Amino acid sequence: MRSARHFNYTIKVLGRGEPWKGGDYMTTPGGGQKVRLLKAGLQEIKEEDKVVLFIDSYDVVFASGPKELLKKFQQTRHKVVFSAETLIWPDRHLEDKHPHFREGKRFLGSGGFIGYVRNLKEMVADWTGEDNDSDQLFFTKIYINPEKRKSINITLDNRCRMFQNLHGSLDEVVLKFEDGQVRARNVLYDTLPVVVHGNGPTKLQINYLSNYIPTVWTFETGCSVCLEDLRPLLGLKESEYPLVVIGIFIQQPTPFVSVFFESLLKLEYPKNRLKLFIYNQEQHHEVEVSSFLKDHGKEYQDVKVIGPEENMDRVASRNLGLDMCRQDKDCEYFFSMDIEVVLKNKDTLKILIEQNEPIIAPMITREGRLWTNFWGALSADGYYARSEDYVDIVQGRRVGVWNVPYLAKVYLVKASLLHEELSDNDLFSSGTLDLDMAFCHNARNKGVFMYVTNMHTFGRMLSTENYQMSHLHNDLWQIFENPKDWEERYIHENYTKIMRDKLIETPCPDVYWFPLFSDIGCDHIVQEMENFGQWSGGRNTDTRIQGGYENVPTIDIHMTQINYEKEWQKLLLDYIAPITETMYPGYYTKCISYLNFVVRYKPDEQPLLTPHHDASTFTINVALNSKEIDYQGGGCRFIRYNCSVEAPRKGWALMHPGRLTHYHEGLRTTAGTRYIAVSFVDP
């Protein structure tokens, strides 16, 4: 209808409001009801010389206007022209009776035809069939009868100049972008059909083409319909916001779960218009869930939790989440979120509601990959296939709201669907498909469109591969799998401003001081070490190091002891090397370090460190806690320059040469406990 309005077609819908009795002719012949309706509709038209176009409706899009269609019809010099098909349906035994063409398709398609009223009336005059009889067989028998074909003056649009049926012809059709308009081009016959019909099992392809044709998305205008039919929330009182049930699903061990709940809290949406359904299958994550609910559960209108002790399977949990919305007469939307979703856009929920689609997902990506939470196409067996526009959409070269066959991980569902098309209590079960694929399969089968929007940047998806659970703070080990999330959690918020805003300080000659770790990063490293607990005795004999002897021993734990050596080396390479190369021009480092450790200073244990050189080209020394709050005293003195850094800032790193010029000592800690992380780089 949108494409028809665009080209100013005069539309009369036959049978609107009547129940469909024409059978399921996707799999079996049917459609006779259409002939009955057409026959009755033609009786109302008195002008015998009027031209009528008859087409199916729900799987058809117009690519051009009536003027072009009429011109092409008149050029055929026939009175009735049917669309043509590659495949014969429904009776293959009639193949030999079809006329041969020098070029083009031989078989009649009843989903689209055009003709003069007089000739169309003659064509349907003998119809006496049932509603579930085959309209295609009825018209085919007229067409293959030479006398009737001549009398009515019927031909086929065998080169697809007017009608393009997609079934059996998908390889022939491509999108043609030209002058602010999009056409379907038949590359086999080099024609531009006016009517494009997703007949038979080609519904996903017509949906794909309809993302563009005729001017839905063009290179000149971008998306022309994305701001139509919105549901604006601006100006609503909090009490007038739609009620949303948010379903949160924890199905496997996942990093940064506490960060997920922090993002949930930051969603710009009245919390008294939100209900939470939390399904947690992982005992490991009970701490984060309980902590969130203890601190914030009462802010939401209602909270329902299904914990690991209930042994509920994944499919049942998804169905139960939808049911929480379905059973609530006030619920208008169900917002499904898997725990590995990292929502960075606080307005995500509002944006999706305002878009006003039946099911819509925000496009989220996996850092550095083409992986997203939607598929642009499906393979023949219902699995992933890459659409032609997938990469352009993912990389933001095409921005809009896209009709897609599959979405997952995070999406919004209108509650009205749960009472009508998706009222089935089990939408996630399938013998062969996973639960997301099963849900999308059920939605597609009910004719429910699913959309993904990339009109905003929404967030990303965590990798849950190789997630270790053997540590106190397992997220510390995520620097390889989820580097962006690791950085946001553990690197100081001002680290990226070091060069731009000249945040590096020089408290002593050739000693550089800059922010490195966040408070949480410092706390987690300290807690991880204390949890491990095997502090060295501060003696010269040390079997952990090559040679077994330490000249200047400290009470410490090496990164190797907690299996953190690889991660720490990556930290040095990614975050220390760039600063080293800037501050010491001409020196290039791969940040090789065989000695990385956390030192603990206590007045009654080891309060200080005597003057010494380090076994390094340069040393990194990071303060892991706060002076005056956690300890008193402490600091580092460079003896040659009689220069001290006595107020180390938590999370800030000192970088200084290790040998020759920077003979130094650790100043006495007089109270509390002081922790520092140390690396001897390029020994």
C-alpha cells in the first residue's frame, strides 16, 4: 500500500473483512476465492474499455507507476497480459500444452495480470469453482486452450517487463539504484519490472527488496520512512509511559555481569514503569544478581527471579518471561535482553518504543568483527546467510530500519502480538533450531515482521568464550577476549587524555607520572592478590626468579603465580609502550618483562625498601591504593636528584629508568597497608 500510494495507484481491495477460504496455497493449490471476488468486482465496473490491474497484495510491491505500466501493456498489443513464471504450477502434466516463446518464461502466474474490463469479464465468466480451488489452474486452462487464448487475446509477460515473480527467479533479480529511486532489475532479460511479487516461498526476498523499493532507502536520501508512524514519548508524564517487562537471561558464565546491571540502572526510562523478569542459570552469578536486587530492586514496579536452584530450562524461561507480559493487562512491551549485551545508549528502550514496530532490535556488534545480533538473509535450511547489504548495514554505510528474518540477544516485542499472532505459550521450542531461531521462525510463520535499527549506536556484544571462573575477579582476565570492556572497567577514565591534554606530569627528572588504572582496577588487583594469599617472605632466596637469588627482596606476589603474566604483558604493550615511545623519543619497546609483581608494605612487616637499582631499562610502579585513606607515609625517593614522590595517587603509574641514573628507595610506610604493582621492563 505504501508503494501504491507513492505512485498514485487507485486501489480497490477485494474481500477486505472477509475470512480467507482460499486454502494454504503455499503448499497446496488454492486461491479460487480471488476469482470469485474478481468476478463480482468486475460486474460493478460499467466502462468496458477500462484497464484493470489485478494483483496479490500482501507479498507485492510496486517499483514504478501506472503510466509506465500502461505503456508497456499497450506495447504487447494484447488485451490481457499475465505474469510469467519459470516453474509450472500446480499441474506439471500441462507443460507440453503451453505455447513456446523464442525467449522468456513459458508458464502463467495468476498473482498478477492486466487487461481490459471486457476481456477480463469474458475470462472469468465461466468460473463456478469453490473458494479453495486453484485460481492458477483455472487461468492456465484458459490460456492453454488456443480458441480461448485467441478469443480473449491473452499473452504472458514472458520477459518480465511488467511483472516479476520471484519464485524460481531469485538469481535473475538485483536492486538497481538510480536517480533517487530503487528498481528491481531482471538481469536475464535486462528489464525493469513494474510489479514485484514474492510468490510462494520467497517472502523473505520480497521483504528484503521492500527495504529499498521504490524509495524506502536510497543513496541520495537514506531512509525516507524511518520517521513515519512513530510513537513519540516526548512530553509524557512518567505515569503515562508504556509499562515494559524487561526479561534478563543469564544462561552461561559471562564477564562483566555487574557492568550489565549498572547499564540497566542507567536506562533513561521511569523505573516505576518497568517490571523485571530475571532468569539466572549460573550459580556463579548469584552474587551480582543478589547485590543488584538488594540495592535497587525496590526501585522497579515488580521483580520476578528464577534462580539456578529452580532448574528451569532455557526454553521454559523464555516462554515464562513473555508470559509475565502476556498475563499483565497493563504490559505494552516485552524487552528481552541476554546478559552478554552491553548497552551503551541510555535511550535504547525509548528509541525502540518510539520506532513503533511489532518486533524491533537495536543493532549491536561484536568489537572488531562483522558479527551482529541480526541476519540479513536465511539459507535454505533456515540458518545464516549473508545478504548483499549486510556489511554496509553493519559498518554504517547504510543507516535505517531494516526488515530482517532473524534477530537475537536484545529486542522489543509489542504485547499486542502476544495476545494475537504470538499467543502460543511455546514460541521458543523446535526440534532442530535453537531458541532464538525458533522464536523468529514462529514470528515469520505468523506474518510478523521483525526489524533491526542502526540509526543510533547502541552497544556491543560480549564474547563469552574462554571465560575462566577460577579467580576472585574473573573479569580481570578478559583483556584478550573483550578488550574494550576490559578497558572501560579497569583503565583510568583519563588515560585516553594523557597525550591530548598533556596529563603526564614530571615530578622528578626523567620520571613520568600518569593515570593508568581505575579505582576498580586497583581494588580488584589487590583483592585478587590477597585472595591468593601466598606472599613471599621478603628473603634474598627466591625460587620464583632465575638464579634463585633476589638482591633487594620485597614481600610480594608475582603475576605468574596467579596466571596473569600474559594479560599483564598485553597491558604493558597496549598501554605503557605508547607512552614510553612518546616520553623517551627514539626508544622503541616491545615491553618485555620477566618480573611483574605486586608489593605489600606494612609497618610491622616490610615498611620500606633500601636504595637500589632495578634490573630494567625502565620501571613501571603503579599505586594500587590511597595515601591517608589506606596507609600513611610511603612514596619513592630518587637519590641522585634528592627528589621524592610522596603522595602517590591511586591508579597512577610512575615510569622511570631502572639503572644508572635513577638509584631509588621506597620510603617508610608508617601506618596501614600500601600496595604497588611493579614491572621491570626490557631487562
